[in-house]
Amino acid sequence: MKPLEDRSKIPLYGIIILLLGVIFYFWGTKPEEAPVKEASGEEVVVLNTEKSSSKVVVQVAGAVYKPGVYSLEEGSRVKDALEKAQGMLPSADDSSINLAAKVTDGQKIYIPFRGENQAPSAPVNNAFGKPSPMPNQSNKVNINTATLEELDKLPGVGPATAAKIIEYREQNGPFTTIEDIKKVKGIGDKKFESLKDYITIN
């Protein structure tokens, strides 16, 4: 009778082995799904971070058609900001505007009106009703030694024109008279008239 009992156990062993095989199969393949989901989730986070950090916000004011606050792509130029503001008005003074300059987050871009930065030919009343003094020799800007920042403060002179003044004197030597500044590109008779009382060569 023993051999008969052994034979009846064979199908039972087969079922047990089959069940164990199924369990091990599902147990071995299930954990592999998790890393895939985690990896894709991390990728989405990285992409979103890069996208959110590629914008800068600037304010455009002054002689433009549509002053306001605008969002631009990182690396944009002043020219791009002005396009957002529908461009400059006909009365804008763009002589000191560097359209190729890169904008930075939080920057204010101001476009002056014509004549706004020009010095008065005679003393005028300030906010307190007192005459504004004309510059004397001691506080005039020496165009032969002034830095870009000092030249930039002159009426009608912006960073671009200030850089041209420095470039001219480096290539041609010091100015011998204040009238020589008219040899700098962008400075004509009209601009010189607004500058002459504020500059010196000594």
C-alpha cells in the first residue's frame, strides 16, 4: 500500500511547487515598478524648476507707449523690454539708451523725454522756489580724467555716450579744449550747449 500512497502525493507536490513559483514570480517583479515612477517624478521636478527660473521681471517707464511691469525671458535685452512696452514715443530721447544691454530681474528701465536731461541755460527755480546755482569750476567734471560713472551724471550723457568719451581720449589722447568733446560720436552742437557749463579739461 505504501507505493500507492507515494503516488498520490506526487500531484500535491506539483501544485505546491507551482504555487511557490507563481509567488516568487510576482514577488520578484513587483518592486521594479517603484524606481521607474520615482525617476520620472524627479525628472518632472527638475524640468519645472528650470522653467520657473528662466524669467525676469522688469519695469519700463518714461517716454514709452505702454509703461508697466513686464515678464521677459532670462538673457533678454533692453530692446525686448521696449517692444513689450509698444516702443518709444516720438518725444523720447534715446541718445543715452543702450538697446543691447541685458536686463536683470527687478530692473527699472527709464526712457527720458527730449530735453528732460538737458541742463538749463540759466538758473531755474527748484521745488523750494530758490534759484539753482550754476556749476562752478570746482565741481565741474574733468572730461580728461572722469570715470564712466562721473561722465554718466552729465546732462544728456548716458552710459553709452560716457563710454565713447573714454574710448575717444584713450585712442586720441586728452582733450585740449572742451569743444573737442564734439568730436565724440553722438555729441553735436546742441548737446555740447547743454554740457559746456558742466565740463572742464583742467
